[in-house]
Amino acid sequence: MKERIQRIVDKMKQLSLFHRFKSLWRIEDTGDNLISESPPVPVMDIFRRFWPYARPYRYWIILSLLLIALQPIVQSGTIWLLQVFIDSVLTNGDFDPLYWLIFSYLGLTIIHGILYFSGTYLSNWVGESFILSLRKSLFEHLQGLSLHFFVEHKLGDIISRISGDIASIERLVITGATSAVSYLFQIVVFTGMLFFMEWKLALVSLVVVPLFYLVTRFFSKRIKMASRERTRREGAINALSEESFSNVALMQAYNQQEAESKRFSLQNQRSFKAKMLKVRLKAAFTPVISFIEMAGTLVVMVAGAWLLFNGGITLGTLIAFVTLLSKLYAPVRRLSKLLNTIYSASASAERVIEYLEEKPLVKESAYALEHPAARIEFDQVSFSYPDKSKTILSNVSFQIEPGESVALVGSSGVGKSTIVKLLMRFYDPTNGRILLDGNVLKGLQIDSLRENIAVLFQESLIFDGTVKENIAYGNPGATDEEIVKAAKFADAHEFIRDMDNGYDTWIGQKGRNLSGGQQKRLAIARSMIRNAPILILDEPTEGLDGGSERRLLNPIKRLMEEKATLIITHNLRSAAFADRILYLEEGEVKEMGSHEALLAQDGKYATLYYMQQGETGHETAVHSL
């Protein structure tokens, strides 16, 4: 019975007006982790973390602060002129001061305009320069992270942090800091001027100041929570958009437009709720602050009227005081709003700090490798991916001599691609060693190692640029003659020459203006122009028809000449022309030898080969180059 009564009471609470009011200021926990929330960081820690990016502009910041600080002094001068005008000209009927008052007011207005323009322009220049510096730094930092980072994080969220979140940090570190100093200086100047005019009214006017602090404290914490949720949802929206449009062909082929639209709509709804919570808080904050300002002004007006009637002050002093009081409350109000903006921007800063604190899994080494002979050795190599218990490779050992080709074959998930990632030091082995010319890879500079490797990926990875730029990507310093020579070796020169602008033809994002075979030949030319002693072929003929595959064989053969070549393939016809073949199963090398030797063993490789060829006998012509 007690439990039933308690349920009724809880239900009534849920339906109560108080509960509904509380829900206006609370973030709903959806339990969605599409984009994880970044760990909270104190505002001062954020400022200390990003201030070094502003240090090169510190003298310009000081100058802009000086220009901004002079503005309230000029404004105070114009208000003092108002007091003199009322007391001397209007009250006493003395027109002699009128002319110098007019010219003084005009001069101070012009000076204020110059100060405002100069201070605003300079502070914005510093802010944009800060954004450029920080964005470049974050981009370079992300480039240096291990491949595992990009496997674990959504590309759309990464882009969101590089773009929008960086701009929010500028509002915190540069705009926020300079504005805060400006507002504080205005408060000091205007408060001093108030005490100079009439200290009794000045004391009365400061009674409401603690209310500003209490109200700001209440709203700022809630605005920060709403901002953190909003930025998280924006990252999720970007991640979903990038994922959906990158796979638009798959989405349309399987008629999943409605499902993707629902996923996108769900994230937008959650972003909308977080945004509206932030809007409600800010919308409520403004009238509350205005009410406090009004209360303070009314108190001053009542006290000022009493002093005026008792001869304590003049009419000009009272009017100038009230005018100056509005000037004082303006920076107090803006400072209160700025605190909310700072807490909002700190949510973006937390997301950027999370990425800046990421460290590469692979440690840089000191030894630079020059002109290697390219003898590769895997010595009892075992590997498991970070935070994963499953062993991908177990005690793998093999060698590749200079000029020799070795093919890795086996079913999907047996570790073929992992071997390539280890050779390129995207990861380091969990156990065992990988050696290049007798040097352990862990002891080599990463750039030095990769300078000596050319890769022909399964996906051609063509950039949005010209044909010339895509080929030269393998060697940015290549001449036009070297680019054409590489294209000829790749049998790409003829189709390039027939294009509208030849080598200067723009080929579109991901090479959309080229066929699959043309993209492959362009990628071969890019690998050739690198002229590296080590070559990796990752499914070099995957996804091509028979005719396109045959046209690629000669260019691939020329690309392999005098190189230590590692071939990854499911197509055993492509593996057949390798000097040696390694058959992998469950992360281990089960069979090793030439194509003919493995067929003669009549083991798992032979079974897989005949299955692919659709043959029942053991006699087949070796597909060679």
C-alpha cells in the first residue's frame, strides 16, 4: 500500500507546475553516445592552456586595450559637459560657456569615434590571427596522431572541432579577455566619476551590484551545461552528415534514405532541445538584469530627488549622475553576459583540449635512414590493437630481399593489412621486431622510413585537383618531365593527353571524372614518381573488370622492378606472380613458398586457389605477367 501511495505522490510531482518549471532549465539525459562528452576543464586552466597562442600578439593586445580603456574617459568627459550645460547655461542663463561646450563635445565625440574604430579593428585583427594560429596548430597536431585515432573518432566531429570550436576559443581567450578588461576599466572609471560627482548617491547606486553577481552565477552554470550539450550534438550532426554523404551510393541503393533521415532528425531534435534550453536561459537572464538595473536607477532617482529638494545637489548633477549611472550599468550588464559567453565557449575549448592531449601511439625516434637496400624482416611479430584483447598476429616471421616480391594471402581478418600498418609504423608490434636493413623500425625516424615506401592502396585516393598535382603528390618537387615520364610508365599518358586540358585537367573530388582503371593508373604514376625502394600493393586490381585488370598488369610489373614489394591480395591470380607467397590463417603463417611449390603441397593455399579458379583438377595455367 505504501509503495502505491508513493507512486501516486511521484506522479503528482511529475505533473506539478514546479516540476514543469524545473524541466525548463534541465538537460534531458538521452543516453546517446554517438559523440562522447569531453571532460570538464576549469576556465582558468583553459585560459592558461591557450594563452601561448596569443603571446605573439601581446603588444597589439596591450595597444587595443589602451585604445578601449580611453573610451570611457572620453565618455565621462561628455557627461561632465552635460552637467555644466544644465547648471551654467540652462539654470543660470549664462550663454558664454555654450560655444566652448559645443566645440568640446564635438571634439570628444570625434576622439571617441577614432578610439572605437581603432580599438575594434585591432582587437578583431588579433582575434582572427589567434584563430589562424590555433587552427593550424590543431590541424598539424591531428596530422601527427596515429592512424588509430582516426579509426576511433568520427570524421565529422573532428571537422567540427577544427572549425566552430576553435572560433569559440577565440571568444574566450582574446575577445572575452579584452572585453572583460575593458568592462572592468569602464566600471572603475564610471564609479570613480560617480563618487566625484556625489559620493552619497554613488554609495546608493552600488547597493544592487551584488545582485548582478548572484544572478550571473545562477545562470552561467546552467548555460555552460546547455552549451556543452549543444556543441556535442553539433559534432554528432557533422559526424552523421559526413558518414551519410560519404556512403550516399550505398544509402540510395538500399533505399535507406528514410532511416538516415530519422537518425539525422533525432540528432537535430536533441541539438534543438539543448539550443532552446540555452535560449530560455539567456532570454530569462536579460529581463532579470534589466529589472535589477531599473531597481538601482529608481533608488538613485528617489535619493537624488530628496537631495535636490534639500539643496544637497544641483539639477545638472542629478541628471548627469543618472546618465552616468546608465553608463555604469551597461558594462556591468555586459560583463555578466560575457561570463555566460565565456562559460559557453569553455564547452568548445574542452573539446579541443581533449584532442590536443591525444598522443601518438607510435613514438618518434632519432635515427634517419638514408638510401636503404630495403631488406625487410619480420621477427616473431605479434600484435593486438590498443584496448583490444584479440590477437591479430602471432609470431609472424618472414623476410623480403631487395628486388623480391612477397604476397600475403588468406581470408579477410587474418592480419594481412595489419602487417602493412606495422611496416609503415602506423602501429608498433606488441611483441617481436621488424627490421629494415638490420635496423629495428622502432629506432627509425617515421618520416625517414615512409620516405622510402611507396603505397598503391586498394582505393586509389585521388584528390580534388589537377592530374599533374595528383601525380606529383608522390614527389612534390617533381618536374613536368618527370611527371610525364611517370604517366607513360603507368600507361596513363594517352588518356591524360586526350583530356580537355591534358595534365592541367581538373579531375574532381575523389577522381569522379575518371574511370576506375584511370584512377588506378594515376595512382601507379604517383607511386612511380616517388621512386622508393619499398613498394606496397594493397589489392592492386580490386574492383576492376578483366580488361582493366589486364591493362594494369604491365604498369604494375614496371612499378615492381628492383623494389622490395609486399603484395596484399584476395585474388590469387595476382599473388601467383610473386616470388614467394605467405598464406595466413588466424594471424599465423601457415604456408610459405612460391606459387608452384604451394600448389604442389596441395594444402590450404591450393584448395583456395582451385576454388577461385572454379577448377576440379590440379592442373592450371599460372597467370603470370
